[in-house]
Amino acid sequence: MTFTVCFVLFACFVHVPAVFAIQETSLDTSPTTPKRKPEKPNSSDTRNGSESTSRRGSFVIAPIPISSPAIGGGATVIGGYIFPLRKSDKISPPSLVGGAWVGTNNGTRAWGAATELYFHQDRYHAIGGVAHGDLKYEFYGTGTAAGDAGLKFGLDQTGDIVFGEVLRRTFWQLFVGPRLWFGTSRIDPQNFGTRFPGLPPLGITFNMRALGFKVERDTTPNRFYPEAGSQLQFGSDFFSKNLGGTFSFQRYRLMFNYYQRLSEKQVLAYNAFACSTGGDAPFFGECIFGMQNELRGYPAGRYIDRKMLAVQAEYRRVLPLRLGVAAFGGFGEVGPTFSKFTLDNILSSGGVGPRFNLSTRYHLNLRADFAWGKNGRTFSMGLGESF
């Protein structure tokens, strides 16, 4: 998910902890002496290609082609600046400001801008941003059976969001803090046809208002290319009519990553993800399979339900000439309750993909993934590792 644009299906409306998201990094709880070294630029920086550097940081920009069963074919343009917020702060990881635009041949258009700041000797992390989107996609209904059936209904969803969170370092390298999410969304049919019972009323603007909190712990030495350590994130969002929203529901998400360095150029990465929703959640507020690289090989939105679990592993190899390669596989499931999960409904995936090191300064890769799922194949590209 590192440095990844989340403008795929519904992302501009509900499932965006950061539209221009990069994974956060935690240091030791000691205010003066971290247990691990903070991320620092590579002294062998080549300063060419798509990366330019300054005294304070690195600029990265990349046009990325899109070929998605969900929103069609097109391109995304991502740009960002990675930099230390204060030169005197030798502990905080580098901060980031960036933006992105996406457009596809089915009329989908979206843009977003966000920032992620690390400051005060890595005592605080802050994320904030805005996004606007007009997404045209296919709705399959909720539940595994609906996704397997493949019957779809074209929707046009527009919306705007403002989001933010501020985390403070506490004990055991844990960062804890509040988050907010305000947005509006409107859904219209692309064409009239069979209505799905899971759809909310069409042609009406919905207000989405949420307050929540987040807990995270990160012991990796480099958030852009983790080679050791682990990452833990738990977030909750409480959408409420009392805040001026249209719906009242709760969403919880838990993510755990573990990284094992096999050699100087080889890494094994593991990922586990769980999602749960409660209350009167609209379909775009439920758990959407494939939304945040839980499993590649599935178009985001084909499998939706109130609960979701997914696990995956990835082998990463650094090659000469700033190249690399990855192979991955995993499985997961969605259902109305965790007790309803069965072996018959498991969704499996696997794939491979090349990597190109855009920033030797921070080991930031451009990745391309060819993945196979239960219903077919997908191709995706992004900045940074998928998890």
C-alpha cells in the first residue's frame, strides 16, 4: 500500500485512510534514543531517471497505466516530495506531500492531494488530504454468491472527501490518535436495468461523517521497502447521523505485516487483513475485497460483504540495474458473519511482477503485478510495495 493511489472503486468516498497513502513508521518510545535507525537517504543516490533530489529530499513522479475490469483502461499520474521536516530532527522518518490524478476510457476521473508528516523527534504523525472523484463501475451485489454469479449493474458515483488523523507515540512503540472523515457522495445508474436490493436510493446525495481512532506499531527499518520487522495497524470509524451523516454504522480494520530478510537481496513478506462492519452500512461502506491490495487478481468491488479475511505472502528479489521481481499468493473470503465462512467460498490468488527502483535514495519501487484470481486475471501498477 505504500505510496499508492487509492482511487480505485469507491476509494474517494469511504475506503481511503489516505488517498495518497504511504505506510507509517514507528520508532522507539524513548524520546532520545530509538531502537532502530531512522530512514536516511542512500549516499549512493544516482539522481537520475524519474527522481530528482534537493538538499532536503527527493521528488518522485510517475505516469502509471491502468487496466482495470472495474473502471476501464487509462492512466494515473502520481507526484510527490519526500523530505525531512526539520534538518535538526535526526530521529523522525521523512515526511511526504503529494498528489495524483486518474482518468480512464469509461469516463472515470479523480484527483487527490495529501500530506504525511513526522515531527518532534518522531513523537507525532499527522496525515491529511482532500479528494474528488467521478467513478463509473459495475456493482455485482453483496455476498460471495453475487460475486460468483457475475451479474452486474453500472453505477456512476461522484463524491468529495476530507480526511485527517493525528497520532502520538505512547508506550511499546505504539502510536495512538483520533481520525476524522467527512465526505459527500451521489450514486446514479449508468443505464436503467434490473435493480439490486442492496443498492441505496439512486440520484440522492449522501453525507458521510465519521470520527474514529487508530493504533499502529511499526518496527521496520525502511517503510518504503521493508526488509525486517513488523507493522500492526488497527483503525475504527464511527459513521453517525448525529454528525450530520446519512448513515449510522461502524467499520473496523486490522492489518499485520511481517518481513523476513533471507539475504542481502531477498525478502519474504507476509500480510494478514481483517475487516468488519456493523450497523446500517451502505454497500460502499462494507468490506470490499481487493480494495487495498488484500489479494490481487480480483477487481475491487466484485466481492463485498460485512466481514472479510485475507492472508498473503510475497517473495521479493532485488536484481541488477535497479530492477527487481516479486512472486505472491494468498487466499481470503467475505461473508455476512465470520461464522458463515466456509472452505467452499475461499477466494485464492497468485501472481508475479517486475519492479524498477525509481528512488535509490529511499528504495522506492515502481511495481507491476500480473495476478490470477477465481474469475480471471488482473494487471495493476503502483508506487511502492503492495504491503
